[in-house]
Amino acid sequence: MNTRIAKLTLATLISASIGLSPLTVIAADPAPTPAPAAAPAAVPATPAPAAQPEKAAKKSKKQAKKDKKAEKKAKKKSKKKAKAAQEPAAAPQQ
């Protein structure tokens, strides 16, 4: 009986600490300081727009690959279902 209570207590403490850990991290972080007004103006504007099309291209390529894979998987699954549906129908006819 005592081991059950001990395990329950330990599990409760662990789950409570896991649940409260994000709050302690937020509380430990200092308030963000505002950036100086001159800092954004000093950064050149050309690298950011150049990086965006590359990211978009990679993302669209990755999405296309994912869609193609999903389509292939669905086609394979439907083919398997069709084959399974034909086999039981063919078995009683023999």
C-alpha cells in the first residue's frame, strides 16, 4: 500500500514539475530590451529578399514531393484494396 502511495506521489510531483517548467522559464527570462533604432537601418536589405525565394522554392519543392508521395501511397492502397476485393470473389467460384 505504501509503495502505491509513494509511486502516486512521485508521479504527481513529476507531472506537476513538467507542467510548471515553462512558467519558470518565462519567469526567469528578463524582459526583452527594445532594440536601438539605428540597428535595423544598418542591416542591408538585399540578403533577406534573396533568401526568401530560395526558402519558398525549397518549401514548395518539399511540399510537391510530399504530395507526390501521398498520392503514390493512396494509389498503392487502393490497388491493394481492389486486389483484396477481387480475390474473395474469385475463391468461391472455383
